[in-house]
Amino acid sequence: MTHAVRRRLALSGAALAVLVLALGADWRSPPPGEGPETIPVRTLDGHGYVGANDLARILDATKFWRADVRRLVLRAGNHTLIFTVDNPFVVVDESTFWLEAPVRSRNGEIQIPVALVDSLPADSSLARITFDPRRGHVVVLPATGSVGSPRVSVDGERTRVTFPATSAEAAVIVTRARDHFRLRFGGVFVGTLPDSFPPGALVRSLRPLGSAGGSAFELSVDAAAIGYRLNRDVDGRRVTLELSRVFERELESFAPQDPPGARRLRLIVIDPGHGGADDGVVAGQVAEKDLTLALARRLKVQIERRRIRVVLTRDSDYDVPANARAELANRLDADLVIGLHFDGYVNPRARGATAYCPPATFEPPSGENGTERASSRLVLLPWRDVAVRHAVQSRSLAEAMLSSLELRGLGPTRLREQLPYDLLGVDAPGILLECATLTSSADRERVTQEAGLEQLATAIAEGVAAYQRND
């Protein structure tokens, strides 16, 4: 937790707590690429089919086979499904539906037309499934549903990218840089991407990304776009990203970017927040100072595997003054400084991660004709504000970091353009990262387990790698 909000939140009433990493717990979040449960679809006589055994498994159904009439009955939840071999009709409860193709028997297993998924009742007693033609699988949908095929349209100076989405309210913007504009949805992507964009579109590319517990997309936005807005139509179940060539009220601005190209990272200073008599946030049996140090040690290992030297501002339980942390980073000529903290709120429903970076408002000195003086190598700034000269790079680091956390399901994430206390006097790109919210029981359970803390370190290290690539 930052010094700006250093009030102690002791949920257990303990004056001093230590980090307890629970052993043998079963918590984990699926990594990117590990999607929802699926079953394969095979083609018979030009139609898609699924095996009855697979279907019964994902519907959690009981099977009853009547060999004398070649009839299969599946009972799932409050529903009954009746199939007859060589018959294109299925009885679902009291209704009969045509499946476009007959039920088949192949190699001793009943094969059911995939058209069945459109005839299943939609209620809480039955798993929701859909056919994903992109992958050729039937997909079990999470509670947040699905995301369909995006459509790109041009209307004068505006370009709209519209996503059909079951849970439109769950859509969030992960990063807002033009080259890596990312949106995350709660639902599973079961659509297809457009083969091309209409003339004059402000979208140059659109691709799906791996995302734990949902789906995400990355867009490359044309430089002619002035700003954007995100509209969520909950009733219509769609999300529309609107890009504009002209200034309009209520438009959001894009994040500043460095020119593309790999950044050189030789040394990173990791600053585990608090220490000594300063516990930081205390929640349950967890003190922030212990958790930041445990995370910093894991993160050091992760980053050094990438052949980047890492120095910790503290390697045990003692307090380090803020000016000493800044002096260490400056003396080592650090390429990055990452302050690690964990947040705490009075509201127990608050959760997720927040990154603080200097506001990207710094402008280099100009000559008499208004152009930058190429010979200017010294910028006179108050000592405490020197970090703002690296604001653009710091913002890029924050975007990369939060994107990595969000796509691994470690959000929700927030970005604040505010010079944090921990970066006062630091002459290097840097951020302060509130990695999770300890007063959230879900966040606390996750980060106080070995698997969760290791996953958090991996996500942060991948954010560093994305910043370094700068592609």
C-alpha cells in the first residue's frame, strides 16, 4: 500500500502479522490459452456431429439406452432428451425439434447432430453450450456467456468495431496504446474475425489474445484516430468501440507511445514496499511487508532468467527510507524501477491491481523557434519530480504490466497517472504496482498461496518482457 494511504487495516485485530503461505490448497487460475471445456465435432455426410458420451459428460447427464427401439435418453438437470437412431428429430422435454440430419451410430457410439445445441433449454439446471465453428468444437460457456464475431463499419469520420457479447457490462479496456489497443471480455470467443476492413477504417489489424476466464482482442489503430469511446449496450448484448478522426466531446485519448523497437534492459531495481516497523496493510494473517518481499524474491528469479540483472532495495525485514530507495536506483543507473505493494480498502468488495506512473505531461525545453534544443542534456526539474521526464516510458511499462495481469485473470486493473511517493527523486522509468487487494478475501486467498504468488510473479515478469520488446 502506498504511503499516501498508509492507514493500517487490521481485519484480524492482530498488531503484527506474518505471511502464511497455505500448503496443499487447490486454488489456481488457468493460464492464457487454457480455455473452457470443449468436445470435438466430427463431420459425417457433410454434417457436424458430437459423440453421445462426450455430450452426456458436459451436460452432466445420465444415459439410458433402449436397444429394442434404438433409442437413447439423456436426463440432465430437470430435462429429458430423447434421440432415435436414423431419425432427424429430437424430443426435448415436451417439444420436438428437427436436427437437419439424422442421429447416427458409428463404431458402437451414438453420434448426435451438432444442431442440437440450438435446441437446448437455457436455464440454470443445464450447462450452456454452443458450437464454435472457428475451432470445430462444442464449447461449454461460463456464466459470462460468449463473444461473437466482431463487425467493423465506417460512418463518415467514425469507425465502429462491434462485438456481440452476452455480458456486455464485463467488457473492459486493458491498454489504450494505438499499436496495442486491447479489450477484454468475460465471455468465450466463439465467432470469426473479419477477412478485411472497409475502406477508410481506422483499424489496421484485429486479433484474438489468450485470456484466462474469458477472451481478449488486440487492435492496431491508425494514427489518424484522434480518440475513442467504448459503448456497452447491456440490453442489446453488444459492445462497440468507436474511433474518430475528429475531436468530439467525451472522447478518450490514446496512451503516449515510444517509437517501436526493443528497449535495452540491463538492470532493474525492485522495491518491496514497507518493512521493519512499517507493516503496510494487515489483513487476516497477512502483512503487506512480508508479501511484497516474498513476491520480490520470486520476481527477481523470474526476471534474471531473462538475463537482466535485478537488485532489491531490501532483502529482509527492515525499513528503507524513501530517499535511500531512490538513491540506490540512481546510483546503479537503473533502467527500470518497480515498486511492489498490496492495496487495502474499507470496502471489502474492492479488489484487483492498480499501477501508478508519473503523468505523461513532461515536455523538453525548446529553443527560440519552438523546436527542441538537440544540445540540451540537462533538464532542470525539482528533485522530487525528476521521474516525470521518463513518464512516457513509465506509462508504457504500466500498460504492459496491467495487460499481462488482466489477461491472466488477475484483475480488474486500474491505471493512475499520478507521481507516487515511492518514485520521488527516481531518475528512471518506473511504476508503483499495487499487485492485488489484501482486504479482498478472493485476492488474499490467491496471493497467499504458493501457486498464486508464483503466478503473480510470472505475470509481472511477462509485463517486463512485453515492455522490453516494445513491438
